Amino acid sequence: MVLAVGVAARFVPAGPLWFDEAQSVGIARLPVAQIFGALREDGSPPLYYLLLHVWMLVAGRSAFAVRALSGIFSVATIPVFWRLTGRLLPERARWPALLLLASSPFAIRFADEGRMYSLVVLIVALGGLAVLRALEEPTRARLLPVALASGALALTHYWGLFLLATLGVGLALRAWHGDRPAGRVLLALLAGGVLFAPWAPSLLFQIGHTGTPWQHAGPFASIVALAAWAGSIGTSSAQFVAVPLVPVLLGLVAVGAVRHTPARKLAWIALGSAALGGVSSFLLHAAVVPRYTSIGLVPYLLAAAAGVVNLRRPWAHRVLAAAIALGLVAGVLDATAPRTLAGQAAGLLERDGSPQDMVVYCPDQLGPDVARLLPGWYMQEMYPTGAFPLRVDWVDYAARNWLSSPDMFARATSRQAGDRPVWLLEANNFNSYFGRCQQLAGDLTNLRPHPVWHYLGRDPMNTTQKEYLVEYLPSS
């Protein structure tokens, strides 16, 4: 029953695509030859986008179709995870582990999102299985999947490199103490770099020019992000439901690590890779957000399951039942919660505006998810580039915004609109915009007095930010 509910929850309707998802579609819909160049401007590796490109050719670009690919990855993880439990856990812990995965609010949430995080979890599970098989018998046939999984993980999300580094340290220590199979598996892990090597120049470009200008990590950001494994991802009431699940899962991992040697190693991989990612991001002034910790979900849940069966009965059953119930509730609440105000903005524009009106997005991050919902012939542009809101270009983002001129943009937009209204979708407190959107609103007001403001609400993904849709009528 829990397994069926967990699978069904991975395909629940979740409203319009939010910015990150729309950005994924904006890149993946391009011809394959153009995807690589677009990703240099985005800051991500290419594997998920190539798979999404092929998937959309078959399934289309609707919100459900785009997210269904992540749901398929998430469901495919379940049988792989089951095989992992057979190799790492005692028999009595296998079903608790599977139920924890099926009810995981993190797994449910990102199975319902058109991003790469469910693919990351699947590759980690496949790679873990490949590593275990290769440690038993390090033949070429068993070492090859290790290399493939290593390369695929690095080409899906850069935080995969932190998990590979953590695992590599563990294998190196085993090899140092005379474990020859561990040494061969470590070499296979490193051999995955052959797959990643052609993409390395793009990574270097991204490090120098894109990064994550929308957020910088604090020194303890990864610790906070770990709460995401219990469902505290930050949207809707799900975070409140998930609060009691955080200490429950952490406690189970601790119990498992104390009493079960494989669980101790799993906890090291999960927590060590997340900590390494957090420290590295802090030093590089990059972002740490909960979804990046998807690299550690599989070993974390395996360690938690080991902890369940080390509790005394009937507490083991009570704790497991509570974790499953809280997980399913938090997962469904978060998966179905609004993630964007794009639907409200597009609905208002279609009701009160027309395709001949000019629609301006400031910051540009508000554009791609709204543009998906409007007919393609609407006149739309993003500040400060003036580009159509298909996707956002992150190259030298902060410097470009700092050097932009709201006054010049406002005058050019007002002149282009002529006797038609200008609509501005505007939000406050976005990093790397330096108040330019508020200045643009003021400059448009000087050119077109008596604007009509429509308050859309707070951004569901960041409740400190308010969004407004402002209609600037031509001056009489």
C-alpha cells in the first residue's frame, strides 16, 4: 500500500512549471547542437538536458510531460534501491528501507519536478550497485559500469563530484591497507573522467562567468540543506509537517552508524559529500540549496533503515510508521504546492491585456515560466537584455545588471509600445539586480503616469519576495 501510494505521488499534478523547470525546457527544446552552447550560459552539465530533449520529442512539452520524465527516473530507482538493500542491509531491514524511499518527501518532491535531481538519485543508486559488484570481483565487465556511472553523475550535476570525491577517499584508504579490489574500483571511478573530459572546458568557463549569482552560501548552508531529506524544502505547509521527521531520520542514521558497520560507511558518504559540497560552495561563493543534496539521499536512507531495525520492538514499528506517514504527507503537500505565480500573471495578462501590448519582466527570472503560458505572439522582453523570455543567460550576470540603465530601457520600451500599454512583471529583493527593477518601475511611471498595480502575492519559492504586475497606460 505504501509503495503504491508513493509511486502514485510521484506523478501528481503540480501546477505550472516554475523558473528552473521552464529554464530546463527552454534549453532542452533547442536543437542538440545548440544545447551545449546554451548550457555554457546556464551553468549546468548536459546529460539531463539531452535526455529531456529526446523525451519531449516523444511526450511533448506540457508541464505533466516534462515532469513525468523525472517521475520515471524516480520509480526506476526503487528496484535498484531494493537490490542495494540486499547487499548492504540485514534481511529484516530491506523492507523498511524500501518503504522509507517510497515515502521519502524529497524523492516525491523532485519526482514531480522537471529538473535533474531524480536522475541524480537514480545514477547514485546504479553506481552504488556497480561499486559493490566490482568490489566483489573487479573484472573489466564489472568495472566498466563504475566508470560509466561516475562519468554520468558528473555530467548530470556538479555536486556529484563531491560524492565521487568522498567515495574515492574511502576507496583510497581501503587500497592503502592492501585491498586490491578497492584500488581497481578507485581507478574505474577516476576513469569516468574520460566521459567528463570533453565538457571540462565548459565547466571552467562556467566557473569564471556564470556560477550562482542568485545566491551565495553561508558557512553552515549544507547543514540546513540536509533537512530537505526529511521534506523541509520550503514550500507550503509541508515544511511544518516535515519538522518532526528531521530528528527522526537523523536519529535513525545515528543509531545505524553506531551499531552497523555498513551504515557507518553509508552515513559517511551521505553526510561527508554534503559537507564537502557546502564547504566548497562557501569558499567559491556559490549557492547551496536543498535540492543539490540529492547526491546523498540513497546512502542516507539506507543508513536510516539500518537504524530502524536496531531499535527495540515495538519502537521500531512505531518509529517506522511515523516516518512513513510524515513522509507521505509532507511529500504530497510539497509536490502539489504552488511553485510560481506565473499562472496568475499569465491569466491577468490574457484577461486585461492583448498580444499587441508590451510585456516586460524584471528581473528576467520571472519571464520563462510566464512566457510558457502566453501565446507565442505576445510581445515580451526581459530587462536588461531585451531578449524574448525563452531562458535566462547567466554569463557575467551581476556585472551586466549593474551596468544596465533602467532609464534608457524604459524610454526605449515606452517608445516601442507607442499608444499601447506596457506591462511590467516586477519583484523585489532579487540578488544581483541592485534595485534596478524598482528604478525601472519609477522610470516607466515618469513616462506613463498613473500606473495600475496588481499585487500577485509572495513568490512561493521565496516568500520574502513580492511580485507585482503593473500596467502603464500611454500618457495622454
